[in-house]
Amino acid sequence: MTREAVTVLGLGAMGTALADAFLAAGHPTTVWNRSPARTEALASRGALRADTVAHALAAGRLVVACVLDYAALRELLAGNEEALAGKVLVNLASGSPEQARETAGWAAGCGFEYLDGAIMITPPGIGKPESMLLYSGSPEAFERHRGTLAALGDPLDLGPDAGLACLYDTALLGLMWSSLSGWLHGTALVGADGVPASTFTPVANRWLSGAVTGFLTRYAPQADAGDYPGDDASLNVHLAAMEHLLHASRARGIDTALPELFQRHAEQAIAAGHGADSYARLIEELTR
């Protein structure tokens, strides 16, 4: 079978990984970068080098851009809008949901389809089927090119609102940083009593992948409904456990800013009369 031709614009570490994944999957891949020297290694692996953006856009119907941000994307494509007519632009630059929606409107006005994307993995994970990439925008474009995009990892369609990939990306990064900071705090806590991080972490991973993901699944419908039955563990119970964490941290000289944040939200909800509710009630402390 003939594989779909792909153009990749921007060859930083991530753009190079994208182009390599397309090549490995057998897609004719045209590459362009502002600094031509970055195309040489890919050309040695079978990529076609474009001398200009216009030349790169002419090479195929699917154009994947991986540049610094939305401003860089618009600057890059300025004057080449006609060359994009009838094609699909997949933008993997970082930015805000508002920028993604604005760019989708610009694309519609110029006569080409638009997908906004978020890569939820670092460059070494590109091309692995377990790696997740998020897309939002034209459903038709996504379905038509799903097989090609799968060369990069597992493509997840979030729907026609072009801003959702950026929004999910931001929310998931917040979840990642919160989890990593919680792990670092726990690692510092047990480390103060001589427990190595490599000994603590397998237990932490088991807790996260079992009980904690179970809490997320349990609490999601509560957050949607605005109803928080504390039939598993009430905020009063959580606050008592937080006090233990704070005491153990202070006794070992571990910074308490993170557990104090947990404590403050719980105390505010309890003071408002919600001590018997589940932990999911705290979403209202975050959104009020």
C-alpha cells in the first residue's frame, strides 16, 4: 500500500522525532526548517528536503507544524495561505485554547482544514503506540488522517472545538506537576528516615495506579453532579490525616507548603459546613 505523504515544518528535537516516526512508518516525508542544516540527518534517513515553506507545502496534503508557538506558526505561513487551500494543517505548537480557536478561524477563512494537537510525551516516546497525542478541530480531517497520525502514537480525538487539545494539555500538565510534587514531598519525608527513593517509589506507583486512580473515577460523577456523598472518606477524616502529614513533615524539617495547601482547602470547606462530604467537594473551593 502507498503511504500518505506528509510534510513536517520545524525540526527541533520534537519535530525531528515526528519526522522520524513518519519515515519509520513508511510515509514519504518532506521536511523544512529555518536552519537547513537540521534537515541533513533526516535526509540521510530518506526524508525529502524542501528549500522553502512553499515547496514543503506543495509536497502533500497533510502538513504537520511543530514550531515554538502560534505567533511563530502564523509568521511561518504568512504569504503561503493559498498553498494551504484544500490541505490539512496539524498544529503541534504550544499555546492557549484561545489561540487555538483563533487559528482555527483563520484556517477556515483561508480555505483549509485545521487540527490543533498536544503531544503528551517527550521526543523519545514519539512513535510508540502507548504514547498519547490529543487532537481537536475538524472531525473529518481527523478521521481521514487518523491512520497517518497513528505513526506518532495513539491519536485521541477530543471533538470539533479546536481549543480543547490545548486545554486538556494544560490541565494534564497541572495534574503531572501536582503528582510529581506530591511524590517528591513523600520521597523527602521517607528519605529523612533513611528510606531510598528507589525503595519508596514502587509502593507509591502501586498506590497511584490502584487506589488513587480509583478515587478519580469515583469522584468524577460527583464533580459533574455537584453532589459529594462522603461514604468512602469524609473531609473530616481527610483533614485528620493531613494533620499527621504536617506533623511528620515539620518533625523532619520538610517544607510544608504543599500539605498546608491541602489543609487550607479542607478547612475552608469544613467551616462552610461540608465536613461530611467527600474530597471531591474541594472542587468548589477551587472554582468559587
